[in-house]
Amino acid sequence: MARKTSPSGGAGKNAGKSASKTRENTPKLANDDIGASKRMELYRLQYEIRVCEKKAYDLFLQNLVKGTSHLSLGQEAIAAGFAGAMKKGDLSFCTYRGHAHTLARGVPMEKMLGELMQRDNGLMRGKGGSMHLTSAEHGVMGSYAIIGAHLPIACGAAWRAQYLGHDDVTVCFFGDGTTNIGAFHEALNFAVVWKLPVVFVCENNLYMEYTPISDVTAVEHPAADRAPAYGLEKIIVDGNDADAVYRTAQKAFAKARAGEGPSLIECKTYRHSGHSRADPGAYRPKGELEEWMKRDPVKLYRARLAEFGVSEKDITAIEKAIDDELAQAVENCKASPVPPEEILTTDVYADGGWAWRN
Amino acid sequence: MAELTYREAVARGIAQEMERDERVVFLGEDVAKAGGVFKATVGLYEKFGPLRVRDTPISEQAILGAAMGAAMTGLRPIAEIMFSDFLAVCFDFIANEFPKSRYMSNGQLACPLVVRTGNGAGSRFGAQHSQSVENWSMMIPGLKVVAPSSPADVVGLLAAAVRDPDPVIFYEHKSLYAVKGEVPDGEILDKLGTAKILRSGRDATIIALALMVPRAMEAVEILARDHGIDCEVIDVRSLVPLDTQTILGSIARTGRLFTVEENPRLCGWGAEIASIAADECFYDLDGPIVRITTPHIPLPAADNLEDIVLPTPARIVDKIMRAMT
């Protein structure tokens, strides 16, 4: 677990070492604006999210992941691209589909899976569950399960940065369905009027839950088409291309840090699984998933690394390290006890307890 | 010692805390340049400037969300929701966000903020601008709930609320804004979770909140003068934490309990106190517990109708007389 020390992806550390070796032998990487080390980090993050999410599903089938869970399979490039561009101290606000963003900030897989398995070793010792992943030390300021709620909250975190003169950026991730709830519109207007250093990221995976977003939305691009109404640039990015996401994120972060206000970015993507564990996704037209699988972000990025001359050996080494860590994480979670009953009444109030009367 | 109105006490309380701590910021609709629709925040914008006292759009979710995000990252925000009825349009933050972030995160996150809001009837505003909704927030684990009845308590309890590390919903009564009272000079800091015995008495304990406190006081003077019934009056002040020791101790002395509540009857705060009394001091009681409340109806606008539905001194006297004689 020691590998993850930096919120913005300690993953880059190991990846960078092997990549720097590669760079000497690969002229393509030398001219790359993203750079070998960052590319390896982006792949590492995507691969980790992919295998960890798959494992979460396996564990669910074994009845070891309890409650509900919402996977980001197919949407890994967005989490990786943004986290790759974030600095230590930048803040992430996620939705209930927040495993990917939590991992991308450097939270160990064991802590996350432990929470999904509702064990004592979980990120919140089983008190939050899959939909509320939080790791303040990594800048993950919570995962919010009421649609739209965290957009105004992210505004507040950005207001604090503005008021105190801090240069961190607040990044708020949400789905396409969020664009039709009031809090989305309140937050956008508020952030623009107050010129807050916040970046709103819509992951448009085409389905709000079970219903196509296009069936219930007045405009074609549910987030981007609303941006001009708030005086914002209309930004659409290929959410299955981590490099494109990373570049877009960098630009938006630079704007926010320069005091030039918020951005709204719509990332086009597709979730490979259903809305939640209970949903097989039967409402999707035949062939749609297959078409999108051709644009699987993890496979695409792996192929791109090869194009840039990264050796199969280097890629496999990254993958094996993650596979090993994941296997160990699962064993540790299985071995972890369930949370003790005494934490039931802790942390209701700031005094640590739950007393509401004397 | 100075005589201040309840509304002036609000501004003084906020100013006291903003002077003390630069992390204290204040936001809401019309609160800055206009000084608040109830004129309860006059002068704060001029004194503390546009970075600390900020007008917002009519976006209650944005107001409470922004307060929460600022609170969890280090500020001490005070947010105003103009009328407490409007808590319904941002209730997600009251019910799901503020009070659960600490628990769900296993103590990683905190939410030290204050939501001030104009509560209660008497202004003839009708059913959507007059409700007493303190019980809406009392039922939610993780919140603290305060409702002062006097200018001095406004300053002291507001200061305590701002300094409290938990989210506090602070109900100001609209019909008390013009009421005057003596407020001590210098810094005032009260304590949440403390009820106050405003009048000692032998025969019955009357528990009231906010606007019902002066009405209960008026009623017990009539009962003493005209009927020889000597009542003790307790201003609950803080519903969460609830000072049950003061309340139960009083019941043990008087043997009778009456609650005077402006919230509609079902699940009003007095029901919880009655339940606690029944559980814990049943054998101290010499007669049934009586709740005097607004009936289970929306509030009407017409003055004669609104006057009928709220507990009045005359109705309080009548209810107590019927129960005691």
C-alpha cells in the first residue's frame, strides 16, 4: 500500500521510472506534449480502475460486495485524464458512480474494496458504502448520492479557495442525468456570477439511468448546450481518450487558477455495464455496446502506448503490479473483520458521539 | 447594557463573530447591500465588505451547498434562508447533506455552519411564508436546532452556533424582530443545549419556544393574578441539544407539564418532550400532559383567522385552567 503517497496519483512514480527508460529509445515520446511519464500514469490509472471495477463486480456475484454499486467500466479515461491533471490539494467531488475518481486520486484499492465489502478496513469503516466514498487526505471530498447536490457544494469549496487566496481547483464530476435537475443550473449560475475556481465535468454515458438521456433532454448535448446560457464556452471532449481529457482538464484548471472562473466540460462516453448492479442494461439497442467496445478506452490507450514505442514488457509490468496489488487487496478485505458495533454511534456530532440531550 | 431590537441583535451577533474570526462569512438573498428583507443584517456589508458579506441569486440550493462546501474546507459560513418555508426547496442539504457528511465519512468531513432563517406566523403572509418548521429539522440526526426568544439570547446563541463545530439551524421568529430587550455590552457567548427558567412557580411547568415564550409569560401572569395558579415557565431555546435535565427537574417540582408550540400539532417538538416526560418522570406527574399547539391545518392569511389558530395568552390560560381545575 505504500506506493500511494500523492493525491494526484502516486501511480506515476513507478510508471515514470520504467517510462523514462523507454523515452531514450523512442523519439515519438520525446516530442509528445503529454510526456512519457504522464502517459504511463494515465494508462496505469485506467488499468487500475478497470480491473478494480471488474473485481468489484465479481465480488458482488460472490455476495461479498453488499448493497448497491455503480461501476465506471468504459468511463476510465475521464477519471484518469482529470486526476492526471490535478495537483496535490486540488479537490474532487464525485457522485455515487465514484469508484473511478476515488481510485484516480490515489486511494488504495484495498481501502475502496473494503468499503464496498463493508469491512472494517474500508475507507469509512463501512459507514458510508459504495455511494459515499470519501478520502479527505487524497482530496476526495465525498461521493454524493443525491443527484445534483454536490455541484453547489463544490461551489462552496471553490469559494473558500477564492476567499483565502488558495490556488487549488475544485473538480466536480457528475452524469448526464444531473443536467436536468435544478441544483445543476443553480450551481452553474452561481459559479459564474461569483467567478469561482471550479470545473464541472459531465460524464455523458448516454443513459440517465435506464432511459436514454436524449429522450428526456431538450438539447442534444445535455451539458455543453447549456453552457452558453451561463456565459460559458461549449466544451465537448472524447471521454474515451485519456489524452484529450487530460489536455482539456489542464486548460480548464489553468483558467480556474488564473482567477478566470469556472468551466463546464462534457465528456462523451459509454458505460459498459448497467446503471447499477441490479441493471443488466437490457434497454440498450442491439449492437450499441459492441460498437462502443471497439472504442474501449483502456484498449485504445494500451495500443497508443505501443504506437509511442512503449514495449509490451513495460506495459505488462505495470499491469502485473496492479494485478498483484489487487489480489492482495481482495485477500486483505476478505480477512478484515466487519465493523465493530461501537462505531454505530460515533461521529454523529463533532464531539464524536451522538448525544442529542443531556 | 443597551436596548436592542431582536433584529438589531441578529446584526450584532453576526458582527461580533465576524470581527472575532475572519473565517466567518455570510451569504444570502438581499442580505448584503439591502441589509436583509427583515433589516436584520443592516450595516454588515458596509462594515465587512463584499468578500465576506455576499448577495446571492434566488438559489436556495446554491446558498446552502456553497455554505457546506466552504464549511467542510475551513470557513465558518452563516447562510440566510429568507423564510423558513423555503427550507423545503433546499431540504436535501438540511436532511441529507449537512447532517450526514461527518457520519458517512467516518469523521473525515465536518460541516460547521449556521443557517439563519425567518420562522413563524403573525405577519399575515399566508401558508407559504408563515410556518413554524423547527420540528422539520429537529427530527434529523446530526443537526443542532436553536430558536431564541429575546434579543440577548439572539446574540449569545448565534455566537454559540457560529462557534459550534456542527451544522446549526437557527430559527429567528419574524414576529419578534421588532421586540426590544436589554442586551449586555461586550462579547456575549451563550451555550447551546441550555433551557432557561424565566419564571419560577410551584403549580405547573410551562415549556415554550420563540414567539410562544412571551405569550406563555403573559398567560402565567394572568393565571397568577386572576386564578392563583403559580406556573414555572421554561424557554427551551435549543431543541437539539435538548436540555432535558432542566425540563425534568421542573416537572419533578411542579407535577404538571404544558407545552406551548407554534408548530402544527402532529410531530411537534412538544410531542417529543411529552414522550420523554412520560418515560422518565411519569410518577412525578399529577395529571395529564397537555400540548397547546397550532392545529393541523395550513396557515390562513386573514388576520382574524391567523389570530385564532396560533396559541394566544387567552387560549393558554384557558387550556391550563381546564386542566388544573
